[in-house]
Amino acid sequence: MSTLTGRPRVISGHHSTDRPKSLSLVLAALVATSLALAGCGSQVGEWHQKLTVTVETPDGIKTGSSVMAIKKHANDSQFRLPDARAAWTSVRAEAVVVEVAPGRYLFALVSNAGSIAQNSFPIDRDALPYEQEVAAVQGMTGVHRVPRDAYPRLVTFANVNAPQSVGRVDPDNLAASFGPGYRLVSITLEITDEPITEGRMEEVLGWLKDLEGGYLHGGFTSRGAPLGLTGLDFARHKQ
Amino acid sequence: MTISKDLFLAILSMDAYNRGYGAGITDNGNDDPDGLGVSTDTQDYFIGNAKIIDSKGDAEAQAAGFYAIAYEIEDGAGITGLSTGDTVISYRGTGAMAQPSQAG
């Protein structure tokens, strides 16, 4: 145990003085504060977005929608090294599902749900700081068409009860998956106050809950998994 | 033209950050998070002479902030120190990006 005499002392091999001890406490506090600040990510903004898919079928127009919750975070503390700064997105969402024919479903997956708004709305992303870009999305009104290159991934199942029967759907050629007379009319997005969609995926895909976010073939890695998909591509319930 | 093993491994180590969930570089393209015109971590896509053969980025991996991708060298003649058929595994652990519900 050290005593405070105002003179340097060597205690257990460590050089100790009054001033250095006080200084050490201050430095320790600064370091702790810096680390705390560096480790904290702040939420930049959040919104609910409604994604709607409209399909022309031989039996008329069919639509499906899903309301998704998006949160944008950033950790750009000046106490962090530049390479360690990051912005990220968390998503709570279900895929859009459209029953295009009895027992036949089209799914628009949630894989790009976190970026689809910024890629669909008329926002000059290059000209805006990240916080303003997020604010612009939050303030967006009206229904907007999702541009072709920002479409979500579209899939269907030959047998909706068999996860491994999943197949990619070409948005420009729905007939290849569903037969003649099927056409994608539009995919639209809007900011909304509606509550998020929950439970629809588990209704349609009875096996989804048991998959627990794993690969569709039940394997440990993606090898052999059809399209490399996991349950998280259909529903993300945590945020 | 040949490149060194170290250079190619460095490229693949960076590639892991731009594939799968939480890819660092994203663009507007569907299934094109790295902007290189290829899909995410879908098997049989190539980066250079390396073919993607496997990956780990499901809910279990995301919960731990982990992602890994495996490649097989298809033509070792272009890379000094690597041979055709060699397997390379590239992985990352990303704290802030490890949100289990992350997408897009």
C-alpha cells in the first residue's frame, strides 16, 4: 500500500508519486471515457416501410405487402480509428408474399430491405451526409416505384412445403416460373406508420420457424443449400 | 501474368468483408453487394481464379458476428504459391456489424 508523502516512492517495482497517481486517475478516466464513446453506436434514425408487389395473373391482379421496420446506426466517434468507424442497419421484416395461384406463391425476400428505401427514393445520396440522407428517407411521402436494379430477390417454391424446392424467379419473366399470363406489374415502396407485418411467413411456410434462421437444406454451411438462402431471407423477427 | 500468393490471399481476405450479410460495400444492384457484378456468396461464382464453394453466414453465425467464405483455386498457374484445387478460407468477425437482424 502506498503512502502519500509528496516524494517519489518505488512500491512493488512501480514508480509512484502523488501527482502521477492523480494524473493516472485522470488518464484512466479519460481512457475509459474514450473507450466508452468509441464503443457506443448511436441510432441515426428509424422508419417503417411498406413494400408492395403487384402481379398480373390469368385470374387478375394479385398483390402482397409487408411493412418492415428499419433502424440505421452509426459509430463515427472521433475516438475511433477511421477504419473502425461504421454505419449499419438492423431490420425487422418479413418477405412480401403474393399468392399468384392457389398454392403457388411469389416471395420478395428481405435481403436488401435495409437499403431499398435509399435506393428507391429520389435522394441525392452523394450530396448528403449520412444523417441527412436518413432524415430524407424518413420524411419521404407517397408511393414510389422501386427501380429495377434495386428489386428484392424474388423466389418461389415448386412445393411450398419443401424448402429445398425453392427457385429463383426472373422479375422480367414470371411466366418461366408460373406459366403463361403471369407478369410482374410493379414493386413499390412507401414510408408508413402502419405496424410491421408479422406471422404471415410462418403461416405460408410451415417449416420456417423450426429452421431458426439456418440454411434451407438444414446444413451447417451454405454448401448444397438452394440459392444459399437461410430462414433470415424470409423473416427477421429480432432487431 | 501471375500474381503472388500473398497478394491473392490479401484480396480474398478483403473479399470476405464484401460478401454475405453485412457486406461493407453495397450498391444498388440486386444480389450485387460488392459492385463487382457477381452475386453475394453464391456457390460457383468467381473472384479471379478462386471459385466460391462454401460460406457460413446464417443466423447462428450472425449472432456471433461471424462470417466465413471458402474458395477453391481453379487455376493455380496464375498465382505463384497456390495450386489448382487448393482451398482458401477467408473469415471476419465484425462487432458493430454483428446485428443478428441486419440486412441490406
